[in-house]
Amino acid sequence: MTAEQVPAAPEPAWDSVRPARGSQVALVIFGFLFAIPSTAFTVLRIWQPSGQSAALLTSFISYAIIGHLIALLFFLIALIRARKRLVLGLITLLVAVLVALHGSWLGPLFIPDGRPATSQEFRVLSVNVLGGAADARRLAESARYADIVVLLEFEPDAVEELERFGWSERFPHQVGADERGVNGSAIFSRFPLSDTELLPQTTFQQWIATAEVPEVGPVRVMGVHPCNPYCGATRFNSEHRLIRRIADEQPKDRPLIVAGDFNAVDDHRPMQELRSDGLRSATDVAGSGWQPSYPAGRKFPALIPIDHVLINDRLTATDVRTVDVPGTDHLGVLATLASTD
């Protein structure tokens, strides 16, 4: 048989081609580059050590699901191309479990919990106004559909600006607005306020009052602003513990709203503890999704949700949205609430 008559070797099947070792190694390396830091955030969510750095990092735990998803993509591609798949398969399965875990933490924010509304709706707006620097006209416009407004970092001089836009006509009842600078706060209401009380001394003023809401009755409203992690872990945790204690002291058969700049995201332990006490984010109850509120007014969107409206089981939420008020570094949170069975 001549050389010309020797049959050519058959082409290998597409799925039997051994992948180039370099590209396979690169896929695995990139997978680990995304998986390792994301897993560190997962561990931080479950076990939160005390300390300022840990509290700051916890603010970004929600973004770990993105890292896990990218890592999962790299590992899946590598797994499909691999010839020995046991170890790589186990790693891929673990990353998939971590994706599901983070999904279980974020998922409830997008699913209404079905609490029925049994009264007329009313709206609560919470805004950190950056020492009164927020644009008064836009703030008044944002509050025109609100019934109760909680303003943080609010000072008396800002009231004069708001009066130019009929603020007291809309909100004839108020408590607070008596301290200058970023430490002040206030609660404004269309409904009568009673039983007003300034919470024990904290970095920022924090008020509690009872609003007589039509069809709902007396509603306890707390305007809160605990110090942020930059104040140090001790103060951050102690001021959150105070909020938790005061909230727990309120009558269990009365609707309770805790609204303000918490300087904490849902993943922080103090927020998890409030949830375990029966206070739910209105965003969670309404299924309004993940709504970052800070920092605002930048060239990029807000990154973390640290402004919240929390409610107990006497209330439901039908809608929650953020509102943009120029001049401040926070988006406002506007929650539509009602009584529930």
C-alpha cells in the first residue's frame, strides 16, 4: 500500500478534545478570584465580629452575590471542559449553594408578604437632610403626599425655608427641630402628636411620639438616627441597642413605626435583631425590592440601603420608594402603610 493509499486518521469528536491546560487553569483561577472574597462576605454575614472595619464591610454584603454568580460561571465552564470532574464539581456545587444562600437573604425584598390592608392608607417619609442643606422646595414637593415626615440632621433655621412652601399648612403638628447643626431631628405630622419624648442622649437626636392616624388609631412613631460605624463599634452597637430597647418597651397591641437613617443595612446584626423582635422593613413587606439610599447626589447611583421604615405586625406596607432631594447625601424613603388584621 502506498503512502497515498493510507487512510487519514478520523477527526476526534468535539466532546473528546482535551482542553488546553492553560485556558482551563485560567478559568479556575478567575473563579477563585471572585469566589474567595465573596465567601468572606458570606462568612461575615453569618458571623459578624465586633469592630469598626467589620461593620463597614458588612454594608456591602449584598454585592457578594454578584461575585458568587461570576465565580459560578467560570467554574461551570471549567467543569464542562474538564475530564476529571469530581473536585471541580464539588467546588461548583458549593458556589451554587452560596448563590442560593444570598438569594434567600435578598429574595424576600422582592416578594410581598400578603399582609392585607384593613384601613385607609397613610404615608411616611424619612429623609436625612444633611444639616438642613437639602433643597427646601424639593423637600416640600417630596412631602406633599406624605402624612408623617421624619427629618434627620434637621435644624430650626430649615423650618423657615420650608415655611415658604406652606410646610406648616401641610404639617401643623411637630416635635423636635430645636437643635442646631447635624445633631437635630424632627417629626412632622398632619395628625395630632402626643406622648412626645426625646430618647436618652445619643450622638444625634432621636424622638418618639404618638400620631392619631384616621381609621388606624394611635400609632407610635420613632425617628431614629444612631451613629454610623465610623463612630466606633462600641457607640454604633450601643445606640442600636437603645433603639431596640425603646422599641421593645412600646405596647405590643399598638402599631409601631421606626423610621430614619439607621446607618446600617439589613445584613448588620442590629437590623437582624430588630427583625427577630418582630419589626420588618416596609420594603420587605411590600416586596418593593432592594433600594439603596446612600450616597446620593453623586455621579454614580446610591450603593447601600441604610435608610429604612420598619413596622410591627399591626401594620402593612403596600408600596415603598426612594425620593431624590437635591442638597443631601441620602435619598428619602417614602412608605405607604395601612393597618392590618
